[in-house]
Amino acid sequence: MLRLLSISVVLVMSIEAWAIDDDDTRQTLSGMSSVSVLIEHLPDDLTLGGLSRDSLQTDVELRLRIAGIRVPTGQEILSKPGMPFLYVVVNGARTSMTTGKQIGYSGVVKLELMQDVRLVRNPTIQSKAPTWSVSKIVGGAKIDVFQNAVREMTDKFSNAYLAANPKQ
């Protein structure tokens, strides 16, 4: 019975782990004219299961554009003040029973808006830092549990961005 319950939890799990999405962090999105996207390297288990960086990149950029958020290309990225980018990290693995039979996938998905920031105590010091982020623990029978989480979290970012940058 316990084994069946454990399998069921892995097959349908999707839990928001943490988020930095409030009025203060949304203010850091204000005034951005565009946002680029960077997809972190994927673990082998996920690429072997059919998930690819290219498909995630295309999906995130398309969702941003549909929401009305401009996505810069090429050299334009480097010319944007603060060089903001949506950093997407997908980390996970195949899950299996003690017998070795695969039962699905589990892992963590994180989206962070990274941009240049300066220290208050010393404004000459500048660094990249996350100013908005969400993270989710996911699990499911199919690899698409990761793609679905990225889509949901991209939509959450789009809502935060549009709240901070209302159309005139």
C-alpha cells in the first residue's frame, strides 16, 4: 500500500517550492523594454527522455511574445540596460521502483529574472542577480511534466512583467 501511494505521489506531483514574486520584486521588472531567455544545460535523463533546450527556448520565447513581451535577438541583447534575461533551470531524473522499472520523472524547475544590480553601499560594484523568481518541484509519468511547469511559470512571469509594465 505504501509503495502504491509513493508511486501515485511521484506520478502527479507539482508543488510550488518557493517564489520571489511580490510587489517589491515586481517593481524590479518596471521599465524593461525586453527580456531575453537563457536555458541552462539539461541533465542526460531528461534529454534522453525527449526534452530539449531548443524546444524550451522556443516555447518560452513564444509565450513571452504572445503575452506582448519583446524578446531581443543577437547583439541587441548586449545593448539592453541591465541586460535582463529569464534564466530557466530544469533539473531532474527518471524515477524508478526498486525493481528498476521506470515509473516517471521528477525534479525541480526554476525561472529567475536575472539583471545587473549595484550595491547600495558601493554603487561602483555591479553584478548579475535574480530580482524575480519562482521554483517548482515536479513529478509525473511523462517527460512533459517539465515542459508544462516551464510554461506555467513563464505565464506567471509574464503576468508579473505586465503588472509592472502596464500598456499605455
